[in-house]
Amino acid sequence: MTAESALTKISNPTTTREALLTAATRLFARKWFAVVSVAEICREAGVSNGLFYRYFRSKEEIFRLILESVLSSIGDLLAGVRGDTAGERIRSFIRSVADYSTAHRDLVSIFREGQYRFFEYEKRLTGQYIEAVSGVLGRKAEIPEYLAAAAGLRFCAVRRAFHGTPFDYGTMAAILEEGIFRDAPEPRFDRIFDVVVRPLPISLEEGTRDRLVKAGKRLFGERGYHETNIHDITGSLDLAVGSFYTHFESKEAFFAEIIDRVGREIRGFISLNLDHNLTRLEQELQGIYLFSFFLTLDPHCYPIVREAEFVLPAAVKAYYDAFQSGYERNLGALAGLDHPTVINYLMGISHYFGIEVAFDESPQNVRNVVRALGTYLTRGVRTPG
């Protein structure tokens, strides 16, 4: 069965098995994996609970089958990229990737959870993109080429589909063909990497509110939002449950504050350690370098933000919008380029490089990747690194 026919079966079920897949897709697209039950899938499909186990061994199996269908469909999509020249192939690639997230929003939503829950699927998708980028550029691509040609584009596509962020096809083509910081001098990597990292200030007299946030961040990051209750948080601090409600009206409000603090901590860490005497390109490269370092210090931020996309989507949109606003203030003039597209492209490079650093047990050499990105952000991906 082709990927397209597999997706059609999910969208237009004709058998009990397909009805269960359709129901699971709808539910997983709206809710976090952990809170969807087999009984709920069966109710959504209009079948008895016992029928589920005739077709699937577990909830995880049906989730993985959906992830496989997404990988297969994206693989077919990327195989269809065409063009006689690199420029034509770049435009075909942009159109295919950008439109997929909008056309298959539910499946992309599920895959975005899957990439964190079962990291091997993200690694396989990255491999598909690297192969596609190799074909587009006509040379062997690796992680730096993937980040410069596909990661930023992926992020722009997701932000457009889920947050309504503007996206300009022409700007993306110009970025990939010609770069962003086109008049910048060669980056001084000795200065970019010459960073003595300073941690964020730590209060020696934390109040109860800050202690609760710190404990909640750790527990949500380790266990997940739905698997952590208020009693777990207060109990870890030897506090009464009532003390929680002195500071927060609900678990959702508490989670929203944690998301906001995660964003402020990341931005604060980068701002504190960034050398503001560097050129704008050098600052961008140093920012990527610092972000990757931050994730080694705080592995909980990615799982928290990802789960929040299902629990508090408005808070997550605000989280990314705050990063975008910071970029807007500091990016400077870029003649002929759409700012939201440029900004989200740059955010996407850090985001997907962050996934490599945070979730891969053997990440690529960070400095070598940043060096290659210096070339691509200056002259585009058509120029070999």
C-alpha cells in the first residue's frame, strides 16, 4: 500500500481497522498520548472495546502505525521534488514541505509528539530530509545542510499551520539560494566560540512560589503534565497542598507560568552570555552555540514545551511569539526579505539543532555544525560549506 493510499484509508475508513485508525488519529491530534485510552478510541470509532485487540496489540502500536504512515507519506512527497536546476528543485522542495503541514495538520501534530516520545522516528525523518536535500543540491548533504535547507523551512511550515505565522515562499527561496547576511564579513569563529558561560542568577533565598515553580518544572519535565499532580509537587517540598493555591489558582495557571519562565530563562541565558560586540551574523551563530549548550544544562525545557502544545496551546504560541519579537527588535534591515519568514527560519535552525543535542545520545560536533551554518547563512545552501 502506498503512503497516499494509507493516508486515504485513515481519512476515509471502510473497515473496522481503518475506523479505529481514523479515531485514534483524531484523538492523538487533539490530546497527549498518555491521556488517550483504548476505550476512548473505540468510542470515537463506534465499536466495542474488545474489537480493538483483534487488530492492534496496544495503544502504542496504533500510535506507531500512524507515525509510520506520516514517514511514508513525507518520503513519497520528497521523492516527488523535481527540477532541472538547483533553483527549480529548491522551489519545488519549499512548496512541498511548506504545504504538507497545512494539508495534513492532524498527522503533523501527532508526529510532533512522536518525535519526542519515540526519538527514532525523528531520526528517520531527518534521514529522509538529508537524502532529499542531497538530491536538491546535487551533492552529499549532512546535518549542517539539513539544518540550513530543511529545518528552518519545517519550522516555518509548522508555525504557519498551527500559529498562523506569515510565510513567504519567495523569501524562503532567496534564503536558501543566496543566504540572509549576504554582506557580512567572514565570521570570526575564535570569538564566537570564546565564551566563558555564566549561569543565570540564582536567588539564595527562594520564596515558596519560586520553589514550587522549580519543583514543578523538574517533575513535569521528568514525568509529564498529566502524570504529575499538585500533591506530587507540594509533597516534594514538604509543603501542604493549600500552599499551592495561595500562589496559583489552578494547575493550568501554574503550568502556564512554567512555560513563560522556560522562555525567559532561555532568552536570558543567551542574552547574558552573548557578545554584543560581534557582527549580527556572528551573534546569530553564537546564539545557536549558546542555545545548544543551555539544553545540556536544562533537559526539561523541550519536553515541557512540547506537551504544552496539547495542554495550553495559547501559552506555547506566546512562548514562540516572544522569541520572534526579540528577533524583530534585533534583526535589522533585510532588503527584500519578509521578516517573519526569516525570523522563524532562524528559530527553526536552533529548534531542530536543539532536538539533535537534547535527544540524541551521540549528537554531531556542535562547533563544526555552527561553522558550516556560517557559510549557508551568508551565501545560501547552493554554496558548498
